[in-house]
Amino acid sequence: MIFSSRLFLGESLKGRETRIIKKLKKHKLILGAYIICLAENGTDPLEYFDCKQLKQPYYDSDDDLHVCGLAADEEEAIDIVYKIVQASADGGYASVRSYVEDMFT
């Protein structure tokens, strides 16, 4: 799991992000948190899901997850996605995916 140095955070998680990131890296169960990351299908820009999903066998090898945002609930995750889309438009990027990929360089 790779975390962007320019991580977008929901308001309700500010101040707790370091603890949440440590738990995510140790594959611990986190309740009340959503992860926003670069979509793994290669075409969509972003995907978000409840951190509880990381316990599914599909995510055992989650080294490829590029995390660009954390939120407390689905509503906040949608708000973070909107902020990322806005930031990519403000930055003059042709696509949201290219903006998010640049967040990891």
C-alpha cells in the first residue's frame, strides 16, 4: 500500500491520519474509515471503499493500492473525490487519473 504525500483527508479524520495509516500498513481492521485510491482497472480515475473490505482475500496483496485520500464515511469519501476532481481541473490536468498518478511521483 502506497500513500501519497499529498493525501486528501476528510475533516473528521484530521489529526488521526497517522494512526489510521499505521493500522492500514499493518493490515489491522479499521472501523469507520473509507479509503480513496487510484482505480486498479487502469481506466477509471478513482475508487473508494470501506476499509473493512481490505480484510477480503482479494486485498491480501494490496501492495498496488495507491491511496490518495481517507474519509470517515461514504458521504465524506464522495466529497474527497469531488475535491480531487476539482484539484485536477484547477491544476490544468487533462484527466483526473493523470493528476492522481502525479501525486505519487
